[in-house]
Amino acid sequence: MLQSRSIAALGCFTAPLLVAPLLVAPLLVVVGGCARGTDERAAAAAVRRYAELPGLAATHHKGLRDELARLLSEQTTPRQLDAARSPKTAAVGPDSAPAKAQEPDHKRIEWSRFFRPQTLTMAASRIDAAFPASGDSSLTPIQLASAISLRSSYDPQRRRFDRLIDAPDFHPPWLISEGIAADTSFVEVARLCGRLEGLLAIELQHKGQLDLAVESVGRMLSVASLLAAQPHVVSRITAVYVRADALSVLSLIMRNAACEPSQRRQAMNRIAAELERWPRDGDAWIGDRAVGLQIYEMVRDGLLTSVLSDDEKLRIRRAGSLAELEDAVLAGIDADEMYYLGAMRRLIAASSQPYHQRRKFLEALRVELIELQASTQYPFVADTMLLADFERGHRLQAVDRARMDGWLLALKAATGSTPPTPSLNLLTGEPFRLSVEPSLIVVDGIDPKTEERIVIPLGPAE
């Protein structure tokens, strides 16, 4: 299952993602086993049956019944989220042969084999090695020749990917209702094809075709926007990295001595358009909550050990009995899930605030979880599996926006489109630091952790 590779690359943001690689074998036992090559589909089918939330629907806990009613009215259960993305998608699945036969071509693609005959891992290794590191101001002749050669060898895949995502009915081919067993290998393909587009842009700017190079950066930003629009944390966070790649390539183009005001305006207009359609931060966490709901259903069904890592199982056995833990978790599962849904409702509501205001709530929620560890009401599933690293995901969303806002400010200053008045950085709550000199535009104060800066040299006549 490719999700494990995607998560390794992303750094593991949330427990539904962390435990995904552990699910295939246990779930194949649940569904009776299957031939190799259908593992992912079998695991997804096994998880999808929990999308109806049978345990939550059957509970006598009034608070949980109220939460379920709220989810249904908000149209945010796993099934409802699938239906909102695409009615066709909601009906498609291995257990629905007639609907599957009518799927568009892109839904039948085995994304993990998109770069065949190589594996996705091997392709990623080669493409990542050729892509310039963030902050590089130029490539050596050897690096450039290598990048051009590699891009050319993968150009059929890049072109095919472009055609697929340009299709009117395209959307990333997974179901929210497949939960942690969903095959999200598409996001890794998207990231790599974005980098191939970036290598093309570098090649074009080296040839002096800067208009076309900026267009290729625009294609990278389109891929990022496609990923960011999905109610899925893996997809949303991958968008952060694709967009960072695009802006890194844009920096190379803007530093090219042949870059003209027209290309800066072209880039400025494209970034402004992307900001106009910026997704709501809360949408990714609504999708993450839907995955969490299905994990609770699995735990209710006796599958707690299926969503614990081997290290966690070993740690539990050293401290006591795994069977005793299962009994204790099941005994308190209603209170555990009630806490989780309340915490997620608060977290999603806080997502409407700028990050610099939201951060206090995120810190308070972490303190709350730490304090609960000593309580008899400790929500084991919520704390250990589902709210493991929410702070990092929220911060990455804010860094993503800060980079784009910073670039828009720099390009406006470079083109003279507006008076150079620094705007507010939603990550820090402080204005960006803008320096305008006759030959240089500099924007600082983007991310205090990395000290990123944007530099746009200007020609002598500008």
C-alpha cells in the first residue's frame, strides 16, 4: 500500500495516517484473505463498511447521538463527504461492479505503477535527487544537464498526468469512506509530476523562454491547488510541498538576468489568482475527523490491535497486558469518542481564525490532553492515535499561506502595482518586512523558524 510511502515523505501528521501501513494484513484476516495484488482493495473494502458508523448509530450515549445528528446535518460523515466530492465516486467500489465499469479512465489507474517499469520509490529517488534544493540560486552546468536529461526521460508521464488532471470530471481517486486504508499514492505521483514540471521550467528559463517557464510554474501551482482543495490531510499537506517547490523554481526565474517586468506581472497575476481560491483550513480537518470516526468503529469492533504499531504493542506489553488495555479502551469508548468529537469540533471552529490567533487554542488543547493522561477519563484513542500531531499540520497550512502572501507582496513591489505597504503575515501576526531598493526587492519575516526570504533583483532601467 503506497500510503505508507506518502506518509514517510510527509513526516506523519496525524494518527489516521500514521497507522495506515499497519492495516492491510489484519484487515485481510477480517475479510478472509485475498490474492496478492488486491491487498489495497480488500483493506479499503473492509474499512469502507465502517463508513456507515454503525457503532455510533447504535450507542445509547446521548452526547454521541447529538454529535452524530450534528454531523449528519452538516453533511460531514464519511459517506456524505464522498457524495459531496462526486456522486459518481460515492457509488464506485470493488463491491459495486456495474458502477466501477463506468468509471472514467483516471479512476482505474494504479497510481503506484504510474512510473512503471520503475517503482514509484525509485522514480521518487531519481526525481528528488535532480530537483534543486530550496534556496539554490542557480544550477551548475552538470546539474542542469542531469536535470534536463531526467525530465526528458519522464516526459511521457508528465504529459499524461497533465492530461488526466485537466479532465473536466477529475478529482483525486480515493474515497473518504476508505479511511486509513485509502490508497493515496496519487498524491506522491502529483508531487513528482509537479517536480518534473519544475525541471521543465528550469530548462525553459535556461533557454531564455521565461514566459513559458512562468507558465510551467503556474502548472505546478495548479497541482498544489488541486491537492489543497481535498478534504484530506495527506493531500492538503502534500500541497504545501508542491507549492514550496513551485515558489523555489519561481525564485530561480525571477533571479534570471533576462527576467523582464512582463514576467513578474505574469507571476504576480498567477499568484493572486491562486490566493483568490484558497481553501478553508478547516476542510482538511473535517476529512480527518471522518477518518477518525471510522477508527472508532474499528476499535468498537475489536480491532484496536490493528491500529497500534508494533512499538506501541511492545510498550504496552512491557507495562501490562494488551488484552487488559483493549478491555479498558472498550469500556470507555463512548467517553473517549465524545471527547474526540468535541475536541475536533473546537479545532475545526478555530481553523477559521488566522493561525497567529489560533495558535493559543492549539497549545491549550495540547495541555488539556497532557493533563488528561493522569485522569481516569483519559481518552486513549483520541490522544494516542487521532490527536497525535495536529499542531504541525496547522502550522504547515499557515506557512503555505505566508509564502504565497509574501511572494504577492514582493511581486507587487517589483512591478509597481501598488504602493509597497507590507501586509500582515497570518502565520506570525506581524507585518512582512519589505525592503525596496533601486536594484532589489526583499521580503523577510515569512517563517521565523526557517528565516526564509524572497529576493527579486531589478534591472538598471526599472
